[in-house]
Amino acid sequence: MPYINIQITREGTAPGRNAVTAEEKAALIKGASQLMLDVLNKPFDSTFVVIDEVDPDNWGWGGLPALEFRKQREASRR
Amino acid sequence: MPYINIQITREGTAPGRNAVTAEEKAALIKGASQLMLDVLNKPFDSTFVVIDEVDPDNWGWGGLPALEFRKQREASRR
Amino acid sequence: MPYINIQITREGTAPGRNAVTAEEKAALIKGASQLMLDVLNKPFDSTFVVIDEVDPDNWGWGGLPALEFRKQREASRR
Amino acid sequence: MPYINIQITREGTAPGRNAVTAEEKAALIKGASQLMLDVLNKPFDSTFVVIDEVDPDNWGWGGLPALEFRKQREASRR
Amino acid sequence: MPYINIQITREGTAPGRNAVTAEEKAALIKGASQLMLDVLNKPFDSTFVVIDEVDPDNWGWGGLPALEFRKQREASRR
Amino acid sequence: MPYINIQITREGTAPGRNAVTAEEKAALIKGASQLMLDVLNKPFDSTFVVIDEVDPDNWGWGGLPALEFRKQREASRR
């Protein structure tokens, strides 16, 4: 009876997109359900998956809004 | 001091509606708070209820987006 | 497809008990599932309920560990 | 590796505003991350903060939608 | 910056075990992180996974504690 | 009416300790409540804080159980 909550920032995976697509969401749902079957032997119909898309302003990492932190991090890796 | 989080798909309970109404939300809040009082003797003012409405594309069941799973399930029951 | 998470402090509802009983947990599960059926017309087999019992030291209210806050509050009501 | 989830009602902190500002969100992220560093010695880059803004209709307190409860409470304090 | 919360019942996957093993937990962590990389292109070091093991008494499905529901369901399928 | 959930690994902040102390938990509760007052003007008695202590085996980062990831990371920084 697994319940899986996936929290991600609301942003696209390719230029020109600003959100995860329905296909990508379906792939997350399928993959997470498959993982429960493979590792814990849980049948598909006993697994719930809930995806939360979070505005980037609402996600913090490194003490900063996530997009600022990411920029800072990339700059420091150069 | 209970905290209750209710996650539901964002959809209507009657034809022509596409979301839970404010009255239905108030009924969920009242019912969940009453349950805490009845079973655990918790006074109303110590219970928080938070309702999350989740886009149906973001909810997975049976390895599929929830609406697809529901259709499949209904078909198989016929 | 509701998912309901009930968070409560780990403590008894009667003198001499230090935790919620299995019967009380079953009543919470039944009541929460019934609420989804009554208000949103969700069948029992599409509702998950997860109860989290939280150590009272780990629950804060009023800026204090919950048991301290409760004592303070009761004192101020006298 | 702390993860902090802050749930608040979606409303402004000053007249004429109807939501928390980006500056306030950044202050929540910074303050929560600082708290993990000060109390638990967790470096900034190992702390995630996720802010959920909840529609006031979806938040219950005292058995009522939160805004109704607040009004009632203020009235009773007069 | 995904955060994934996996909630499962605390029980073994083979006779004689009463909990998920450390190896199974590592497989859940690896699989969930890989899914974020494959579908959303998120690097491993930006994904957190938190596994919650829930006592079967604390998990409800079908209006019943989960183990009772499972027994009933299996009986009805015969 | 904020609700704050703080998830941390169950481990000590000093040699010889294997868990967060009650004093540290009280400091987290106080600090998080103060933050809601300072940034959002929320009174102490409307803020709930719930601390979840997670077994290190149950926390994943970088595709690995968190303690393994941390070791690997420290080694790579030398």
C-alpha cells in the first residue's frame, strides 16, 4: 500500500517549456509504481503517486530561493 | 493537537462542476475535526485541517494517471 | 482517490494509557473513509489513511513543546 | 540533510496585498536554513525548504474554514 | 531539486522478516533518484528521498486497518 | 495558521550522542515559531511545528543512503 509523494519545481525540461509535461508526469507515475513492484513486490493497484509542482520562488536550497542558489552554484563551478 | 491533511483530486462531485465546492470543503473540515473530538477527545480549537486539491494528471494509481486507471477499472468490471 | 494523513501526539486518551489504542486507530480510519464517501462520494477502496503518532517533545504549539504549552494554557484559563 | 515544509494560508501581510511576497518567501527560506545551522549545525547546502501556500477555504481550524474561525475568535475576545 | 517521500507499511518482503531491509531501502533510494534523472534530468545530488515505515495498524485502506482489508480482499477474490 | 514540518536524520549533534536532545527540539520549535511571527506576523498560538526524526538508512541523497553519500562527498573534497 505505498504512497509516494514527488515534489518538484514547476519548470520545463527543455527550452521553451515552463512546466513538466503530461507525458513526463505519466513516466514518473509509471516509474515510481514499477519501483514498488520490483523492490517490495507491491502490485500496481495498491500504489498511489502524488506529484506536487512547486513554484521556484517557494523552493529553498542553500539558504536561497532555488533558482538563485543554482546560479550561484554553477558560477562557483566554473 | 491533531493536524489532518486531506489530499483529493481536483474534480467536481456532480456533472458540470470541475472542483470541490466551498460547502464540501467546509463539510470535510467539520467532519475531520468532529472525528478528532469523538475518538480522541481533542477540542475543536486544537485541530488543523489542510485540504490539497491535486490535478488529476498529477495523481497516479495502478501505474497510470488516475483518470486513465479509473476508466480501465470500470471497463474491466463490466 | 483520497489520501488522508492524520498526525497526532503519541499519548493515551484515558489515565494509565500512553498511546492511542488499535480500536481508536480503527475508528479514525473508518471515520475518515466514511467522510470521503459522505461528502465526496469516494468509495472506501479508493481511500488511504495514514496515522502518524508524534512524540510530544516533537510537537510544538505556541512556541513551546506542546505539553508545556497546554499546561500554560490551562493555567491561564483558571 | 533537513527538509522543511512550511504551510501557510495564501494571503497578504499588509492591506492591499493578497499573497506573501517573494521577499517574504526569501526571508522564510533564509530563516529556516539559518535555524538548522544554528541548532543542528547543518550547512546551508544540505537544507531544502518548501513553502506551500494554501487557499484559506482549504484550511480548517476550530471545525471551520480558517477565516470564519478567526472572525469568531476575534469577536469572542472583545 | 526533487524531494520524494515514500510511505510504506513496516513489514517484510519474505517469510520470517518483519521489516524492509537496508538493501531494499538503498534500492528504493537509488531507483527513485534514477527516475528523477531519467525523466526530469535532475542530477543525483539534488534529489532527497525520505522513506517512512508505517505500522500496519496505522495504515487504513477500504475503511479498515490495511491488513484486515487485504485479508478480506483476498478472500473475495477466491 | 502556519504548520511547519521539520524532517531531520536521527543522529546527535555532538560525539557520544545519537539523537537530537529535547533542548534542541525546543530550540527548533521556538525558532520556527519566531520566524512566522517576524516574517508573516503570525501569533505564536496559531503555529504548529512537527519534527520528524528519520533513521539515516531511510534518508537518501545523491542516490545513496545519506551517511554513505556524506562520506563520499567529504572524501571528494579533500
